[in-house]
Amino acid sequence: MTTEQSPSISEALTHFVASKKSAKTVQQSHQELGRFVAWCGRERKVSELSPSEVAEYAQQIGLGGSESVQRLGPVKVFLSFWKDQGWIDNGLASHLRVPRTRRTASATKTNSRSNGRATFTGSQLSQEGYDRMVSQLDDLKDQRAFVLEDIKRAMADKDFRENAPLDAAKDQQGIIELRIRELEASINNAQILPEGASSKVARSSIGAKVTLKDTNSGKTVAYTLVDVREADVTSGKISTTSPVGQALLDRMVGEEVTINVPKGTLRYLVQRITASS
């Protein structure tokens, strides 16, 4: 859609409010949406708003602390509505994520311990991993649009008894919808690990790089502890849900670690623990 064809931001808000069935829901979010529209410029076209401006708005709201997540919720839904209406080609809602980068992994660490090791809740991701998941979610939503078109075309065939294209399209839609829900849940519950210099830390935790010495062979190996969604053994990134990852959590330099794996028993000496760069 061209700039001339797209509505102004204030007009978009009017359409958005009219599309909502629950007046109570609209009333609760209207104040925050009003702030957003005023900040952007009421008469600007929706197609003129850039991702960097959306990120800047999120950053300003993020200065308010944890409550900013709730404040950005209505705005994210509003921006998603723009794309659903075809007013913009690329989604802007994913750029409302700055408050997550300001929250550290320590916020999700609980006081409970299991077998002497800290337990974690939620998904703790690097900024790179978070951005990758957001990109995957956008791609899946684009795929969903294509599949819905396939279903529409297949339904034009009035004989549904043996409509293989329709069945295939619906199966594909189910797979995509499931993956979308999984990614949305992971993104909404994610805590983004702070970017830090390669400095020493007292205990290993998710995001830390642990350097080990094999007490049998004398060889040195290094692992970075990550969420299961970022695990990549070829890059030395191991999931904290794996046997090795679990055993390396909450360790200190000088500790000996014994790990039972399918191929036998591994014995390591923790030589160094650093914050991943």
C-alpha cells in the first residue's frame, strides 16, 4: 500500500476501536494508545512510522520499570492490527521489546534449589537468540497468510469429500498455528541476558562460559550455557536441560564435576567461569 492510500495514525486508531467487540477492553487500553498516537503524530500516515521510532518509544516507556511491559501490550496489539489490515508490509510490533533487554536473567532466578543447584523459570535468551525467534515468528505469520489463501482456493471446490488440496492446506495450517503459539509463548516469557564483557563471575549460570579440564585426558574444553532454544553443540553452546548443562550450573572455579552420560562418565575440573561476551 502506498503512503497516499494508508490511513493516518489517528484514523487507524478509530478503525481499531471500532473493530473491538468489548468496550471495556478498549476503555482500559485507550489511554495508552492515545499516548502512543500523540507521540507518533496524529496526522502521520501509518506507513511513515519506522521500526527505529517504535523501538525508541518502547525504550522511553521502558524507563518506567516492570510496569512498562503491561503498558506496551495494547500498543503491540494496535501495531499488529496495522499489518493485519494490510496498511504496512513489515510488522512493527516486534520492535516493542526494549524493556526486555533491560531486565536481567537474575530476575528469573528463584530462591529454590534442586540438588544444590539453582533452578530457573522462563526462557533466558541472548539478544541474538531473541531476535531470531521474533524473525521466525514473523516468517510463520507470513506463511499462515499464504496457507489461508490456499484454503480459500481449495474451498472453491464444492466437493469436499475428496478434496486433497484442502486437507493438505488445513494440516499445514495446524502445524503453523501450533508453532506460532509456541514461539509467542517463548517470546512473551523470555528474559534477555545482559551483554557483558568477558569478565570473571563467581558461579556459573545460564549465559556463562565455563572452561573445563578433563581430569582423565588433560584436555581443555569450554561450554556456554544457554536456553534449549539456542543450543548448538557445534558452537559449544549447550542447553541447561542437557545432562552436561545441568551438571555445570551453579558451579565455582576449582570444583570437580562428575557427569554420567550414555558413553560413560565424564570428570572435569572447573578452571574458569566468565560472562559470555
